[in-house]
Amino acid sequence: MIGLHRVPDLWRRCDVTVRDSPLALLLAVTSFLPALQSAGTQVGDVPLRPFDALAVVAVALQSLPLAVRRRWPAVCLVLVSLGFALDQLRGYHAPAGTGLPIALMSAGAHLERHRRVLAALLSVAYVPLAVALDRPGGTERPEGFVLFYLTLVLAWGAGAWLRSSRAAEAELRRHVAEATRAAERTRIARELHDVVTHHVTAMVVQAEAARYLTAVPDRLDATLSAVTDTGRRAIADLRHLLDLLNPGHDTDVRTPSVVELHTLVEQTRQAGQPVEFTEEGRPAESAGSAEFVTYRVVQEALTNALKYAHGSRTVVRVRYGQKEISVEVSTDGSGSRSGSPGGSGRGLAGLRERVDALGGEFSTDRSAGGGFVVRARVPAGSPS
């Protein structure tokens, strides 16, 4: 047995013609009720006429096509208009005449092609209908015909407004979806850059160093082991990021925190970079995203140190305040390739965006000894 809570969902999944049929049938049935016959719209002074065989045709034309008012709006509007004209000229004035403004609204909302042509043709066709209904000696004034026409125009305009509103909403949803996809691509690109660049840079530096250690087997073995460990970590992090691209994967991106800074510094030391690491204070319990951004700042700075100041003394200072985390990473410029970090600049640009998003400050500059300095002030207490 189908639960009552599922009925609306089942109804929405029905074909649009099925969902539009009840109104069409309701108008048709209502028009044949004795108490409501001849109680519909009347334009002009055509005397009332009892229902006959043509009345059935007029009622059917004005009501039943409403079942396809969204699937075939032009066909619906033309048939309903013919039925309305027959109804008025014969003097039936059935309640099914209400179908005309409904058909006009549906056409204005759902008609895709030839909208202006159809509106112009129906407007022209209204003129001979009004002339035929304007009988000599009648009480209907020209203003009445104009007012009825404006009422029909209002119904069409309401449908056109609905159409434009839906189009604007669809365009907004499209822009939001594109922005969301772009933000997600940027986020994944940043994660790939931060993870892969750091690990691969360490591997390259370690592999280069191994070429000069062939005469020292113990150090060579240790260096190659470090390369292997770094490669394994890179593969594990890559696998995690690639899992996130799976639509069925519901695990959030693993966000390292400042607790892992010691491991990061030790990995950099194993790659041959002398790193001095100092921490002041303790991270606040509500640091949130600030810890993740702090970790990425240190990681990118150490990666650049390996790339462009390999072997030079590198100092990492992290200070935890009540409202912010301050980071400074500097090299003294005595390494084999010291100087300001070059490359594509994507990593530093990504860091600046991360810090700016939290309302912090980020800067890079040359140090006095020819190396470089990376500084960041990351507000703490941001939601993770």
C-alpha cells in the first residue's frame, strides 16, 4: 500500500498531460450542471440559448484542450479560442469559457516559438468576433469589448511574466552551478598543488642528493629510503584526493592541522633541508580553518625552500594567539639556489587567497641575506 506521503511525489512524476487533465475535466463537467449552465462569460448582447448538440462541441473545445496546455500550448489556445467564439456567437455562455484566459496564460508561459505571430493572429481574429457580437440596439458599448480584450492581454502577460521569471531562475541556477563547479575545481587544484608539489619536490631533492652519495652506502641507503617514504605518502594523498572525485564518495577532504607541523618539518629535514622550528603558545580550541591554512602556509614555504634555497638554513616560527596565528618562514640565502621563489606562482597565489578568505594578511619578500621570507597572519576561530 502506497503511503500518503508518497502521493505528491508520484503525482509530480506523472506525465504533464495527466496532471493538467483534472482542470479540463472539471470545467467540462461544471458546464453541464443545470444550475451553472449559461452562467459563464458573456461578451456582447447575444441572447441566451439552451444547450444543444453544438453546445457540447463548444464546451468540449473550451475545456478539454486544457489537458495539453503545457505540452502543446499553441494547439490548446487555438482550439479553446474557436470554442469560445462558437460559445459566444450561439449564446451558450457556458462556464467553460473560463478556459480562454487559462489557455492564454499557459501559452504566454510555455509557448517556445512563434509567440508574437500567434498573439497577432488572435488579436486580429478578435475584431470580426467583436463586430459579430455587437448587435444593433444592443447595450454593449465599444469600451466593453476593449476591456475584455485588455483582460485577455493581461492573462497573456501574466504567463509571459511567469516564463521570464522561470528563465531568470534557471539562469541563476546555472550560474550558481558553474560557480560551484569552478570553486570545487579550484579547491581540488589547490589540494593537488599543495600535496603533490611538496612531496615531489622532496623526492627530486633527495634523488639529486643520492647521486653524490654512492661512496657513502649508509647515507645513500637512508636517502633512498626517504625517497621511498615520501613517494608512498604522495601516493596515499593522491589516492585520497582522487577518491573525492568519485560522485559516490561522501568523505570530506582531509584537512591537516598544526598538530602535524612537526611531521612536516621532519620530512623536510629528511629531504636535506636544515629547518629550525619554534612554536609559541598553544592553538585555540576554536581555531577551525585557521589551523589548516597555517599548515598549508608552512608546507608551501618549505616546498619553496627546497626548490629555490636547498641546503640553506630555514627558520619556521609559529605563534598562537587568542585571536590569530602568526607564521613566518625564512631562509638565509646561503643555499645552492637561494633567492625569491619563482615557478608558476600558483602556490603563493593560492595561499594568499586562502588567508584573505579568512580575513588575514599574507606577504612574501626577500630576506637580508638574499633568501626569502613568507609571513602570514591568520585569524583564529573561523568555522572549519
